[in-house]
Amino acid sequence: MTWLRKNVVVIAGLLTLAYMILPNIVVMVFSFNKPNGRFNYSWQQFSLDAWKDPCGVADMCESLTLSLQLAAWATVGAVVLGTMIAFALVRYRFRARGAINSLIFLPMAMPEVVMAASLLTLFLNMGIELGFWTVLIAHIMFCLSFVVTAVKARVMSMDPRLEEAARDLYAGPAQTFLRVTLPIAAPGIAAGALLAFALSFDDFIITNFNAGSTVTFPMFVWGSAQRGTPVQINVIGTAMFVLAVLIVVAGQIITNRRKKTATA
Amino acid sequence: MTENTTGGDVRLTGISKTYGSFTAVHPLDLTVPQGSFFALLGASGCGKTTTLRMIAGLEDPSTGTIFLGDRDVTDLPPYKRPVNTVFQSYALFPHMDISENIAFGLRRRGIKSVKKQVDDMLELVQLGDKARHKPHQLSGGQQQRVAVARALINHPQVLLLDEPLGALDLKLRRQMQLELKRIQTEVGITFVHVTHDQEEAMTMADQVAVMNGGRVEQLGAPADLYENPRTTFVANFLGTSNLIEAEVVETGSGSADVVVTAGGGKLRLPGDRCTDAVRQGGKLLVGVRPEKISLAHADDAGSIADGRNRVTGRIVDSSFIGVSTQYVVNSPAGAELQVYEQNVERDARLRPGAEVVLHWNPAHTFGLDAAQDIDAGVETVEDAA
């Protein structure tokens, strides 16, 4: 009884972790399956077939490349615009600043389906052909809010005297920005960029409405789920998961090492 | 960059700063002699920091001109002025280690080999073993010294210090005061030091400008300001003063004594220690510092030497603080007069309730214009501390 009382937090934590990680484990396990028929829903036997030929499914790797490109460009666009907006909102007092501050949150709060439908209406009315560019514009738009939020938090906690000190120490405006402002805002910008990439990469609803005939990876998965799910989807999913975990772990190791060398 | 020629003074002429309808600094003229340790002293919001920031170029003056030596720098941006600042919060770059922080100014001016100079600076501020540390790993006092080193390595014509000791505890502050003074003597650069701590200003500076409400109230050497305050603000802000409202009965001419009455008694003071012309029947504020006053029990009143100013009263409070005892005395001339007595030969009869005579040398008395607020600058000292 006392043992249980002592460890209740640990047990609850482990259960929550299991709850979050179990779906990923299932995806991973089934990437080694050799399904009987078109659907990869029941375990048959172990096989490396899918891992040996990840692009063996028609059009899947094309859609994956497209999604990665979209995510990369959406991240660049959202980070550049979002960082500038965040600085403007924190540093300057101008008319409608309050209104912009709350408007920025709108894409986060609005139901995606509504936003997708209204964007489609907008594009159709303007006579813009649906495709890569409409999807990119849509992605930059909804990623922007997340970047602004992440960068704003960082800029707000930044001491404006640091930039004054830089100017006082012979750094012109450009040098001040490159040597002091940007490095200090970098963690916020990086967090915003990671969020933007992830959000853009797996967005389905808005993309589906505005993609026209282009097919992104989430759309491909959705489409194939109607007809049968190739094991390769699990392979890609597992690879993405492992990659993400590796990036996080590497980041942790680097910060830990930096802390250690600094104290030594 | 430190040229040992005369004319390296900092000269402010008609400098002022207004924000909308609020005037932070009224037009002021100020000359900081080259190589001196100059303090701008005042309570928060008196315009001292704004003045400093205008010299640094971080604030554009609304009117006036700033000269460094013969050069007009009013329109130069901060990164083109041969002036460096030590900020109140130190403003060390958190993403750089100590030696990179110190090298920052040199690198921005395109100097490649900085190691020797950085090492010398670390030596000067006694932080040689901390070169690879990040700012957050250092204590407040160490960060403060890095901030000084980062500014001094550039050999500025003037070093500006904005309340650099404000964030340190009392003991460390005393230590750093001596340290800064040592560094200033060693490098011989003009220091302009902004502070609200009158003790700090007096111990460190050669010259002190006392500021109040965006104006310079009085400028001078610390001892001169202390002995000859010209306004009630300076009298109260710099140390403590007993100010007594009095009426002039005899105007002295030249150095002859002015005689006034206060609370029924007569007091004398040198005519040349009055800030304004005295008129017969006019009002005057008579001031005397608490440590100049001696205290005698009323029974001993007869043994007080002739020619001394006397005020009778009753002790209402006394507090023993080691080297001295501070008495508060109520008298017909004024309430709550402060008296500091050295604890040499303590008179056991001097207890709250005792009738006493306060006496002092008339030469230690000063006279101020009675039209001023008698309490100006009193509470601000406590607020700021």
C-alpha cells in the first residue's frame, strides 16, 4: 500500500506515456507486416519487403516529396513574416496594434474546415488555379500564428538594453541585429519553425480543399485508406517518427554538453 | 583614443529632453572636466539617466549641443561616439562567453587580434579565470566588473555608468565603489556616474551635480556641497540637515554676522553663508548639520562657551548606533531637530525627557532662502535607499 502511494505519480506518468506512444508502436510494428490482401490491419508475418522498397507504391513518394517541399517553403515563409510581425508587435506602438494582436490568433481558434472552405471561395472568386501555390499560401497563413506566438514570447522577455549595449559598442543597426537580436531570438524562431514544419506537413483539411489535382502525403494516405493501405505508409510514418525522436534527443545532448563545458 | 590634451571635456550646452508635454530634462549646461570622476546625483525620475543617455547617443536631445572636446557629437549615432556605457542591468550578451562579451567592441571596429587586450582587461577586473564562462554563471559583482571591462577595453573618451552598483548588496557595493575608483585612477578616463545614493556619489566623485526635477540644483565638490548647500533639496538630500525658520533682526554686511530670531532665541550666522540677500524683518531658513551640534544638559548651561549658538529643548528620542548616538530634540525653534553625538564621554543624564541645550559654532550655520519647501528632498533619500 505504501509502495503504491509512493509511486503513484510514476505509474500515472508511465500510463500516460504508454497512451501517447502506443499508436506509434502499432504503426512501427505493422511496417514489418506482410499483409494478406489489400488491408494492413491484422498481423500476418514478419517481413522486410516494405522497408526494402519504400517507394514501391505508385505516386506515394511523389506525394511525400511534394509535402516535404511544401512544408519547407511554408516554414520559410511563415518564419520570415512571423518573426517580423512578432518584432513589430512587441517593439512598436502603432494604430490597430491591439486588433492585429488578436487577429493573429484567429487561424488557431477558427475551425479548420471553415477556414478551408472560405479560402477555397476566395481563390475561386479571384480566379486562381488551385494547386501547389494555393496550398502554400494557405499553409503560410495558418503557420504564421504559431510562429508569431513563439517568437513574440521570446522577444518580449528580451532586454532592450542588450541592443542598446551593442549600439553603444560600435555595432551599427545591421550588426546589432545579426550579432545580438537574432541569436537571442533564435530559440523562439526555431520553435516556431519546427511547429510550422510539422503543422504544414500533416495538414489535411485545408490542403484537401485547396489542392486541386495536386496530392500531398496526407491526402495520399487518406485516398489509399479507401482502397487498401500499403505497408509503405507505415514505413514512412515510422521513419518520420524515428527522425523526429532523433532530432529531439540530439538537441538535448547538445544543450547538455554545452552546459557541461561551460561549467567546467 | 585617450589623448592627454586639454579640451577633452564633455560639454553640454542648453541640453534638454521633452517627451510630449513632459519635460524630463530642462535646458542645462554642464562641463565635465577631462579625467575627472563626475557624479550625477538625484532621486529616480530627476532626469539624470536621461542626461547620461543623451551623452551616450541613446536618446536624442530636444534642444542643445553635446561636445566631446572640440567635436560636436550631437547628431552622431551611439556606435560612432567614442563613449561607452555600463548599464544598470549590465546588459551582458547572454549568448556569448565573458571574453567574447569583452571583445565585442573591438571586433565591431574590425580589430582582429583581441586576445592580448581581452586578457589585460580580465586582469584589470580580476576575472582571468572566468573567460569561458557565460554571464549567467557569474555573480552580480562579477557581471558588473565584466560590464566595466567590456566598456573600458575600447578606451573611450568618456565612460558612462548608469547606476552600476544599484543591484548589488550593501557590502559588495562599498567594495565595488573602491574598485571603480581604483580603475578610474588607473586608466585616467573621464567617468560620468549616475546614482541615487548620495554616499556613493560623495565617496567616489571629484565633482557632483545634484539633480532635481530635470534641473541641476547645485554642482561642486562633495565636501563643498555638503558644507554649503544652496537649496533645501541639496541640504536634505545630501545627508541630513536641521532647518529652522527664522526672522532676520540684524543684517550683517560682508562677513559680519547676521542675527536672526527663532522660537524666542537669537542665532548668529556668517553673512557670506546666506544664499540670498538678507533684509531686516525678512525670513530665512537657518541650517546646521546634526554632527556639528553639541548637546549639554540644561543644568550645565552655564559652562557653554560664549559666542555659540544655543537652542533649548527636550530630548524625545535617542538611538545608540555604536560610534555615535542620534538624538531627536523638540524645541521652540523647531520640532525634531537631529543631533549626532560621538560616544566619547557619554552623559548618562541625556535620556528622552531630559531638558537640554543644543549649541554650535555660528560658523557652521548656513542660511537658505525661506521661500522654498523646507522638506524638499527629505523622503526621497529613504525611498531610494
